[in-house]
Amino acid sequence: MKNNQLPVTINIPQFRHDLITWFEQEQRDLPWRENQDPYRVWVSEIMLQQTKVETVIPYFHRFIQSFPTLEALAEADEQQVLKAWEGLGYYSRVRNLQAAVREVVADYNAKVPEDAEQFGNLKGVGPYTQGAVLSIAYGKAEPAVDGNVMRVLSRILLIQEDIAKAKTRKIFEQAVRQLISHENPSAFNQGLMELGALICTPRNPSCLLCPVQVHCKAYSEGIQHSLPVKTKKTKQKDEAYYVLVMEDKDGKYILEQRPNEGLLAQMWQFPMVATKEVSENLLEPYIMERYQINCQSIDQLQPVKHIFSHIKWDLNVIKCRCDKLRVSGPAQQILSLDEIESYPLPVSHQKIYKQLLQ
DNA sequence: AAGGCGGGGCG
DNA sequence: CGCCCAGCCTT
């Protein structure tokens, strides 16, 4: 192994002590901190990926209530699992999680493996989640480097590498391996993240309240605001669709399931067609040809704009009153408003659904 | 190494 | 508006 570690020149024992003492004093009372059940810790870590704590809390309660144990989740209906995740985003997280717990039941006698390699090879478990679950649930001294940790340590240790680059994470993992408390890896890792969430925030960090201020090189040089260095910029694509809300005389609607892969995989929606595929005045014949359905009338509902991290959707919502609906494929259903309630819809289509309720 | 993959909240 | 959030997977 090459000895190219960055110089960690802070007082390590003092830093550990200051961080852990602060964490034990100031940590938030969060539902996944009630105990160290590896399953609950695991669920929380998946939910918290790219998602704020306040957003996760209600989802965590509902999810654990519906699927209290690893076995319960393994045996659950996939649609119900997806429904429990509805609105949380990044839906592959929960499909991977269920696949992984099924793996644990099949291969590890329904016990979350303590072995880093075994746990890390499970679906949806990357380097961060691996270290987080193993340290928090099992007390293993493994690094758990997320965005918080990179921000906090970039400031304390004055690390100027671009955190948008994939290999940079390894630098921080090496730093954590030198810093981490072997007596209490859980409090150390959670302390770094809690510090990032409460004190060492992206903008306007509260350095005057920081329990490890005396260790912080960025603060001592007054450059905490310019760290971490991050280059990646997002460019969004614009996409415009007609959303076809086809309603029959019984107040039922056609819903279709999205493909198994890609954006909003396996979620349900009102049928959509890209506006560039058909001009608005030809929608009726299009519906006739594509869905074999005769429209009696066409109305515009409130248009919906929806922003993803990488796409902007402009949804032109068209309500078609139809004499009789029919499905034109296995991925379609004719459903009442009540029945739609039990299907997982992306937020953009929940907005449309809410219009129909009025 | 870079891009796809949600949704919400903040300045 | 752009940025960030307890990231992972595919190419």
C-alpha cells in the first residue's frame, strides 16, 4: 500500500473527544436512534440518501409500521413497498432494498451480515451505507463518508480536492480511518454528520458554536466559506408532454405503469405523449388510433410543471370524456379515483390526481 | 469519469 | 433561479 496519505496534523485524541462529547450532548432525537436494530438503521440510511432528515421522519415511521422487520419487508408485495416510498423519490432505492433484504433472508438466515464485504455486496449498499450501518448498528470502525463528512473534513483538514469527483471520496475515507474512534465509531461517524447538519452547514456555518473549532484549519485561516470545492453543475433538459386524463361515464380513468427501468420506473401515471409527437389539434385522432377510444369532449386542466434534478417537465393536462374506456396493453388499468389511491404515483401525477378530486 | 435518478427547501 | 441534501448504479 502506497503511503500517500494526506497529513492529518490535528490533535486526534482531543478531536475525537470533542466531537463525541458534543454529539452525545446535542444529537437530535430521531426515530432511527431509538435502538440499534440493524434493519431499522439500514432502512433509515437508504431513506436519508440525498434526502433531508425532516423529509424522512414521517416516511420512516410509516415504513417501519408497515414492514416492522426484515422478514416482513422481504415478504411484502412490491407495489405496496413502492407505495410506501411514494413521494420520497429515487425509487430504485426501495426496489434495491427489498431485493437486498430478500438476499439476506435467503443467504444469511435473515440476519444483516456484520462482515463488511458481505454487507457491501448487497444491492443498493454503496461505500457510505456500508460504513454507516456497520458502524452504527455493529460498532465497526468503518468510514461513512457522505456529503456532510466531506464538507466538515474539507474544512477541518483543509482538503481542496473537488468533492464532485468520484475518487475524492477515497481521500476522505483515508482521513476518517486515521481519525475515527475505535472506542465509539458510531458516535464518531454520526457526530461528523450531525455536525455537518447542525453547525458546519453549506452556507453560513456556525463556527462560533462549533465544538471542534479549535481543530479547524479553514476557520483559523478564515476560508471556511470557500470549502468544500465542488465543480459539478447541473444542466436540465426541458421536456413537454400532453397528459391524457381519459374519463368514462362511471368516473373511471386509464392509468398505465411506467417501464421497469429508468425514470420513475414501475410507477403509475396517466398516459403521456410528448408534445412533439402529436400536434394539439390532432390529439383526438391520436387517442382514437393509439387507445382505440372515442373522445366525446376535450378540456384543459391546470397545467403542471415539475422539476427533477436533471429534467423539467411541462405537463399539458388534457381531460377527455369518453364513452367507453378500454385498455390497450398489460401495463394499463381502468380505475376509479378510490382505486387510484392505492397505486404509487409520482408527485407530478399526484398533482393531477388532486385536480380530479375537486 | 460522467451521467441518470426525485423531490423539497433555501437564499 | 441554482444549490444542497446521511448516494448508488450503469455505462
